[in-house]
Amino acid sequence: MVFSRILPACLLGVSFAPTVHAADYVTIRHDVTVARSADRVWARIGGYCAIAEWMKVTCDYASGSGDVGTVRRLRDATTIEPMVAKTTHSYTYVQTVGAMVATNFHGTLAVEPDGTTRSRLSYTLFYDQGALPSDAVRRSEHARLDKRFQELLGVMKNLAEGK
């Protein structure tokens, strides 16, 4: 008797299971040397909502104060990114709402010392391109992200160097 109720429920669950794709993770990383100390660079561009200035988007906190667990809202809350890791000169976030959410999109902004008056600014993106619908879309998204984040590092470099 119980079996006759469980089997249809199990079959119903299987029939509505989401489509599974093979993960195909990619990483995009760009670095630039900045003629300022890591502390000065991070003070200028490292705040979790400093992205508003260097990416030219709206940013506010849905929760938190800039530490791990802080949730930022970008582009009038069309993109939401909780911070999942942080060091003295870096943070990592995951996109939970936005254009790249299906790809498990993560980003890391970091500054590393390179002597006392120079530093290395890096931006690393990590996502599952297998979640994108076609090879053409994968290539297009990769090219778009690659170009965009290289440009953003240039903007951050200029801000940090006071140009």
C-alpha cells in the first residue's frame, strides 16, 4: 500500500529533474603592475562597493559592512554578489542573481606587494562555461569577460595611481 504511493512520487520527481550538463570550468586572470604600495592601492579600489566607481555601476549593501558574508547589489539590484572570502588585500564573491548566475560565476580582486612602492593588481574570474547554451555563446562570453576585466584593471590602475 505505501509502495503504491511512494513509487509514483519518485517517478514524478525523476521526470521533473533539472537537466544536468557536464561542467566545463574556465578561468580568466589579468594582472597589472601599479606604481603604488599594496596598502595604498587597496585603500583606493578595494572596498566592496568601490566597484561603483571603477565599473560605473550602482552598488549598495543588501546586508553586511564589507566583510565576509556582505551582500552587494549592483545595477539597481539586478546583480547580487555575496562575499565568500576576504584577506587584507583581496576578496572573492559569487554571483547569486544576474546574467552569469547559471555559470556559478566567481570573481576575485587582489593586490599583492611588489616591493615597497609597487604592487600587482589582479582580477580572476572563474565560471562554468558548460552552463552556456552553445560553443558560440561560450566563445562570445569568454571574449567579452576577458576584454571587460582587462579594461577594468586599467581603470583601477589609473585610479590607484591618481591619474
